[in-house]
Amino acid sequence: MTGKEYRKPTEHNMKRRSHMHDYSHSGLYHITISTAKDLHQPLGQMAGRLDKPDGDSEAPHVVLSPLGQMVEQELTKSIQQYYPMLKVLDYVIMPEHIHFLLVAYRNVVSRSGRPTHLGQVIAGFKYGCNKRYWVMTGRGLLAITPAAEPNNNPAAEPPGTLREGPGSVLSGLAAKPAAAKSAAPPLFDSGYCDVMPIDEAQLEKQRAYIRNNPRNRLLRMSNRSWLLPQRMCVETHLSLRALKGYLLRECPPSQMTDEVWLRISELLLVKDGMIYCDRYGSDELLAKRLLPVVCHRKDAALHDMQQQRCMDAADEGDVLVSARIARREQIIMAALQKQTYPVVLIADNGFPEIFHPSEEKQTLCAAGRLLLLTPWKYHYRKADEGITVAECKTMNCITQAVCRLRDDWWT
């Protein structure tokens, strides 16, 4: 068996680190850490009212539990105590996860002067919380075995390795959980997610996201059937066999190979040979007359007329549906939304287990003006990875299938 055959398949997730960034250097990070999956909202409970503005005592907020108060203390005091070059700018502690903006004003080093990276800082924070969690819940202290020799390439270490020196007294962020083994359960899930804002606009967006987390959570709780993904609940009335025939007719042979079809068929949500969609938002829109918005290059001279027909239909109470692939489709759907008409958007990726669309989309979904549908299973996609011609054609076909109407209705 060769090394290539032995290698495990890559497991894509949101906790993967950027290979282009040195996490020991100065920078700004939006960190998300979740509690262990078997714990039920250990850090607090949601409270407040959606009709109250920010700053009001009854505005949406989290009432922290004793564990939540402990985590807040570790977050706001212990990190900077052990790493003076780090500061928590903004944070929110939710019932089962935390978000915080962490700024490194200069390269990160330990108290002993050894270069340190972000994974070690987060590991120390989590271990400090774990120690206090175990004491608070009567589970005692974690047993520690001697650590391995220091790694001269910290970037190659798995996130979560702390080193201070063999035999040292373990306390909070000075702890060394790398070789720790114990039956005591951890407070936090393994790993973490980091996002690096690259400009002022992204930074403000991240700060607003953190600030609005309690309000958005309360909004989702008030609209559970709309603001939580509903799985395999929308029939497209389109079979895999019919879709394949459509793609063979619509795609050039080089864009519709056996390999391409295999990938598409594996990614689609299929039951008994029929394609289904997950949804996020109001299913009430599906009860209205649905019209597909698909723009073709051959109709470029008629696009203005197509847009006007779409606007007129929306004014009459019809709901427009589109995957927004072509630029003209994006223009038409944006014009409809600007006029506050409800629309249905077909997403080009599935909804992950924890799905939070943008605040704008969430608000529109809660107001019944937007419905998100996806025929895809969630799959990892690099930021610069586009979708294939066959995938675009698939989404156009599903758009028509959901509407049960051809895309030339406007002619």
C-alpha cells in the first residue's frame, strides 16, 4: 500500500487554518469557540425582547450562568494577563458558544519569551476554563503527563498545543494540555474558527455581527420554522434521470462528462430518485405563483423587456425565483428586492449543520420577503473556487422545476 493510498481523505470544516498566514505575528482575529456538543447551553440563557432597542435593559441579551461568568472572566482578564500583547476588543458569550475579536499588537510570545502562535493561546484559554469548570462541577483537576520536546515549527503543530517547560505548575494560560489525558469531560469542543478582517469595512461587519448575536438568536427563536434550515422538505418534481437528460442537451460534451455527472448526482439531495431542496425562510412564498428568472445570452437584446415583465408580475403578486448566476439575473433580483417584493433564491451550496446567513438575509426571511432553497448537500468550497457550467445548468433546471414553468414564460 502506497503512502497516497494510506492517506485519509481530507475532512473539510470551518476550523481549518490558513496556510498563508503566520499565526504568531501581529494581527486581528475573530474567534469562535463552541462548547462540547453534549452540553446543553451551559453558558447562559437568552432573555429580552425584540421590540426593545440596543441599550435598553430589556433588549435581547444573554443571562450568563455561573459557568458563563467564569468564561467571561477568563476571556477578559486571563488572556491579557499571560499575553500582554493581546487584547480582546469585542466579545459575546452565547448559551453554547463565544465570539470575540482578538488583536495582537505585536508578535505573540510566552512569558518565557518563546514565540507562540494563536493555537497555543486558544488552547491555554480553553484549558484555564476547563480547570475551573472541573472544580465548579466537582470533577477535580486534570491529570497531566510530561509534554513532548518543543517543536521548532509551531505552524506545523495542531492548534491547541501549549508549551511552557516540563514539570511547571499548571495554571490557566500557563497550562500545558498537549499531552493531557483524563476522563473529565471538557467544557469546549475541539478546535476553533478564526476569521481575519482585512480592512475597516470587514472589521466593522465583524463587530456588528458580534454585537447583534443575541438579537439574531432571539429572532431565530421567535421564528423557528422560518429561521432554521428545514431539511428535504421542498419537492422539485424533478428526477435525476430527467436532470441528466437536460444537462446532456444543454451542456457541451466537454462540460458534461461521466465524472461531472457523478459529482453532481452525489451532491444533490435525492430521495427515491427525485431531487429535493432544503429551505430557510417562509414556506408561505411557495404557495404563490412562482416564476423562474433565467437570463440567456441569446436574449441580451430583450433583457430590459424581461426585467419589466418580472417587475409587472411581482406587482401582481407573483414570486420570482432565481439562482442569480448570470449578471442580468442578479440585476433583476436586486431590483425586485429593492422594491420590497418577496423573492426565492436558489443557493449554490447546501446549508451546513449550523447555518447563519447574513443579517440582512435573516431579517428578510423573518419578514417573509425571502426564501432560500438549496438542492445541494453542504460541501467545502475554497473562496476562489467557482461553479461549473453543468452545476449552473443544474440550478437553472431546478429553478424551473420548483416553479413548474419554463424560463421563457416572459416572451
